[in-house]
Amino acid sequence: MSKLYNWANILIFTVISAAMVTVSSTAVRFAFGVPAQLNWYPTNLWFVLIVLLVGIFVVFVAIYGFKAVSDFSGICAPWLFTMFASGAIVLMPALSLDVLGITLPGGWADFVDIGNKSIWTGVNSDGESGIGLVEVIGFGWAANTITHFGLIDMALLRFAKKKSYGLATSTGMLFGHYIAWIAAGIMGAGTAVILGKSIVQLDPGDVAFYALGWSGFVIVIVAGWTTAITNLYRAGLAAQAVYSNQSRRKTTMIVGAAMVVVACFPFVFSQILPLLTYAGLLVVPVGAIVFAEHQIFPKIGYTRYWSKFQDYKNSSPAVLSWILGLIFGFGLNMLDVMSFYYLFIPTWFFTIAVYTFLAGRYGANKKYPEGEKKENEYNLAVEKYHQKLKEEESETIKDTSIFTKGLKIIAFAVLGLTLFLAIKTLVASPDEASYISNRATFYQIGFACTVIYFIAAYWAMHRGKSLNIK
């Protein structure tokens, strides 16, 4: 069961990492004049070379482990939130001009009108009915079922010192899968208006440049990197769980090599929406099984870890529940009973019911006093060991120097300036000429702010880390 689950993780997160490397590469290819890759296969040798270089960086960071991934993401996150919001604000006047004939929407009603006519139209590029707001919300949850319902969060949250740290995932969902997507919709539609092209003729590099200028190249690269690195790290952990005699760095490098090859084929990115949804459906039953074991069994008188107390002689309930859950979920999709973006919900509940029934038939409804006693003793020993580690662990020394505080102030000040310039572009552009002028100013100063932010943020982080090196 464990190997099946880890193989599923290897497959899913290698593909997701590959898609994000492709996204980052679109920005680099735009900067060097390489044509957009709109086919399922690469059509330009330079694009392949760009993918290789971007992929090597992703693998390099991932093999250095959790701390490197955490440091990289910690610096990038505040900047990403700021730039996504700024890009949407900067391109809103272009959409307003196209739909309303004025640069500044008069209120909420005008904004909704712009959205209905040029952003979230419900009609695809072929003029046929497309997905609407409800499906987008469903996908927002479905994409996250991989990490939450599918328990992939455990790859990172196993380091957490408090249960409350699990709530941090909601921040990623809110900003990464709602605010950022709303902003991306506005930026995509705005770029299509400026260039006079259909959205399907654009890739992330095109959109980011016309929304944020040279900072757009950075945001596409960084957004792709932050997702690709964390997912490759997860894939490397899963591969090590399968091949436990190999080091995590070695398994991450092997998985990374496969990821780079896959990233050369743009279809992985272009089909990321259904891929993420189906990937979530693939691992949701596993999360349902663990939820039943940990949360439901104690409440109905079943024994948690019953299979362990039987020396793992009966893994059939878990494997069968996973298989039946997949048949149920994909069966509903074939019958077109409901939008496939929401299939994870009935699949989750179905798997819980099936596993609870099967586990009861195989011995979960019995008591194992000797096994439970050993388990309690083991957990107590683990708790004591953790307490010992905590006592031996040296306290983190915080850098409270004026210089470091100054660096942090500079970093957040330039983010504030970037957002201010974006808002000014929206509210202080009474006509098209002034809008174009303000947008150009935002591009120039915004890129300078990006450079200053990364220098200041990295410098401050490096100074803080140097104090804690033994």
C-alpha cells in the first residue's frame, strides 16, 4: 500500500514540477525572442536548452533539502503576492477601455460588466460554452485535494512543532489559488486586448511581460520555481521511500532528470487543469482511508492501527478501498453525473464508508491490548525523545541589528512602492495616453523595486542565518 501511494506521488509531482518548469521557461524564451511553444511537442531547440537550464536550477535547490526550499519560498512569497495583485491592477484600465470606453471602472457594477464581457465570459476560444465561476471554484478545491485530502502535506508538515502550523496551508490556497488566479484572469484578458490576440495564442511569458514589464519575466520564473522545487522535493522523498537504500539527494536527482525531459513537452502545462484534477482524484481515497483510521475508528469503537497489530497480514481493506474509490470516482466521471472538478467529494466519502466496512470485516472491530500497550509505550518514548531534542536544541538567535532591520524595511518599502505605482496607474489615468505613460513608469520603477527587494531580502536572511551557524 505504501509503495503504491509513493509511486502515485512520484508520478503526480514529477509531472507538476515539469509543468512549472515549462511555465518558467516561457518567460526566458520570451526574453530571448524564442517563439511561443503552442504545440504538444517542442518546436525550437533553444526552448529545449532553456528548459534544461531552468530544470537544472530547480533540481539543484531541491536536492539541498527542506531548509533550502523553505528559505527560497520565504523570500519569494511576499513579492509574488504583491506582483500578482499589481499586474491585475495595471491591466484593468486596458480592459475597461475595451469594454466601457473609459480607463477607470465607475464601481462594482462596471467591474462585473468587464468580467462578464472580457474575462470570465463562460465561452471558450472556439465560441462554445466553457467553464464558469462554479467550476473554477471547484477546481480551486480539486487542485488542492492532492495536498490536503491526499495527505501530501505530510511531506512538509512532518517538521511542524505545533498542530496549528497546518492552518498555514489555507494561506497558500487563498493567495495562490484564488487571488493569484483572479489576477491571472485579468492579466490574461488584458494582454489579449493589448495584443489583439486570442488568449490561446499567448503563453505565460507574453501575459507577464505586458502586465509587469521586465518584472513579469521574474514573476513567471519565480512562480514556476517555487512550485516546481517544492513538488520535486516531495517526489524525491516519495522515491526514497520506495528505494530506501538510496539517499534522498540521489533519488531527487533521478526524478529531477525525468522531470526535465517531461518539461520539454509543452502539452504538460497546457493540460495542467485536468491533470491536477485527476491527480487529486487519484490520491483522495488514500486520505479518506487515513482519516477514517485516525478520526472515525476511535469514535465507533474500532482499533486504530489494527493492521499493525496483526503484523500487517491484512492490507487488503486499504488496497481494495483505494481501487474501489478510483472505480467509483472515475465511473462518475464517465457517466457525467456531475462536474469532474467536484468528483473528489463523493469519492472521499465513498472510500471512508468502504474502508470502514472492510476494515471491520478484517479485524478493526477487535481489541488488541498487547499491541496497543506497546504502541502507547513507543509513543511515550518518542515524546520523551522529542523533549530531549528540544532541550538540547540551541535557541535561534534573532538578528536585531539596526542594519538588518533597515534591510527588511527597505524590502517591504519597495513592495509598498510597487503596489502604490500600480494603483496610481489605475486611478490616475483619465485617458489612454496617460494610462500608457503611467504603465511605462510602473514597468521601469517596478523592475528596479524587484531587484532591490531580492537583494535586501536575501541579505537580511543571510545575516540572520550567519548568527545561528555553530
